[in-house]
Amino acid sequence: MVVMTLPAPPPKVDDRDAAIALLRWYVEMGADEAIAAEPANRFAPPPAPAVVATASSPSPSPPQPQASPAVAAAPPKALTESLAEAAQSARRLAATAESVAGLAALVAGFDGCGLKRTATNTVFADGNPAAPGQLLDKMLAAIGLDRQGVLITNVVYWRPPGNRTPTTAEIASCLPFVLRHIALVRPKILVLAGGTATGALLPWGQGITRLRGRWFDLEIPGLAEPVPTLPMFHPSFLLRTPERKREAWRDLLALRARLDELLGQK
């Protein structure tokens, strides 16, 4: 799953059921205790330290901690330059798309990926309302986002039989459309949810457990500037392994902070 964040105002949580669901999500993330009378804005920058002028030379300010710089990255050449006939056909078709609607039509008519023959539906974008989709909604709401402010797509457009991991050939046949989709949308941030999306777009070959929470500047064909990219655990993995939700919460806070930083630069 690939999540593209788009600038949008945060939703208003004024429905009782939605508020209760959000509180339950906070508890699952480990935020289960109120420790102050007033809510604290964890996204606000820290206040500047007071400066006291003296006749003597001022003592140097302590160094401020710096976030780890993003690592430059590009999708694996083994996938983007695959010589397989289906991958080459996909690259030719994707390059002709001038709009997201046009790209969706090309994907719907593409027969180069064998998964299409066994799948019921073509899932081009957004996602599904099943349990992982509901958890994703809660995760987005916890940082002031909803599906109006993000665009969700997949690295393959047809579900593999038995929900198995897609093969390299299957990913290579779909990746040109995924990259063109990103270039057309021009997202502020990319979130790679799960090991399959991360392996398709990042070249390191390491598991999602090692790569989650690290920022990358991902080069996308057709875009002049790299896109800030954050790998995270997939919602379905968090449903199976709820003890990892604390790590997911840290990643969500990092995502919100980075998005606020980018929007503040406009």
C-alpha cells in the first residue's frame, strides 16, 4: 500500500461515535493517561530560551538535537528497468498518461499482469473498507487526517491468489503505473505501508522492521524534486501484531510533524 498525503484541513471530530473510536485508538497506541489539566500541543515548536544580557561574554548555547537527514533513494533498477515484456509494455503505456483518470483507464485495460486473470476487481486507488482499512482511518484521524487529505494506491492492482506476496515479475509489471501515478499527483509525502510497497520503491532489500521510521528522499521519474518518503507497518500487520502499535504511533507523529513542516514552507 502506498499512501500519498495531500494538503487538506484536519477533519472536525464532532460525532460521538467517531470521538470514542479515536479515544480507543489513542489507548491502543499507549496514550492511556492524562497528566495535565490542559491538553499539550506536541506538534508546536519548543519555546525559545530566555536570553539574559550580561557584561561578560555570553556562554555558548547548547547544541540543539538534529533529526537524522533523509537518505537519497530511487526505486530498484531490477524493477524499473525489467526486460520482461509485460514490464516494458507497462512503461510504454504509463508514459502516455496525462491525467490520473487516463492512467486508471490504462490500468483497467492492461492485461500484462497475470494476477488480473484470477482477481475479481481492479483496485486502482483508495483502498477497502475491511478491518485494515478501518484501522488506517483511525491512524489518519489520530494525526488530523482523513481520506480526503490522502490518496491510497497499491503496488499491484489485483489481489494475488490466497493473498500471497506478489512476485517480482508481478510488481515490475505494475510499477510503471504506480510511479506515473505518483508523478501525476505530486504528493507532499509518500508513506510506504508494509514490506511489499517498501521493497518495490526502496532499493535496500531490508525488511520493513529495519526501514520503518526512517526518512528517504525518493526520486520519482517525471518529478524535478524527490518526494519525502516514510516506510511504516501495514495496518493488517498491526492487527496481527498489536504490540507494534507503539512504533506505528511514533511514525505517525513523525509524519504529522514533517507534513506541518512542509506546509509551513509554502
